Amino acid sequence: MEKKLSEFKLHESGTVKFVDGEGRVRRRLFDMGITPGAKLILRKKAPLGDPIEITLRGYELTLRKCEANLVLCVLDEEDNK
């Protein structure tokens, strides 16, 4: 099942399928390691949902909701149960 990173629930994990956006924003996401094929897990979410903290490539990364909305992921099988 596909889902935007901004729609993940706590402790859901998945693999990046596509990164949307243009110019600087997309390049910034790529520079942070958010590239197709990268596995990630949602660790923390602020009370109002912005920002979120993910674990990606062995490190923690904090993203704004608008940035997370640009990342399309495929959920891992164990999260679909």
C-alpha cells in the first residue's frame, strides 16, 4: 500500500518510492538521504503533527509536514496487518 510520509502513524515503516517537489526543496530532501529505495520509520510526531521525526539510514531526521507530504512511500508488509 502506498502512503505519503506525512500520513504515517507512529512506528509505521516503509520504503521511499518517489520524491515530489521542485528545485531546492527536492534537492534538499535528496541531500538528507531521502531517495527512492531508502527505508524509514516514523519515530515521533509533534502534538499537532508538525514536525515529525524519522529514522533513515541509521540516523534521526526531523522534517516539516510540508516536506513529508512530498515523499511517497510503500508501507512494509508487517504494517499492513
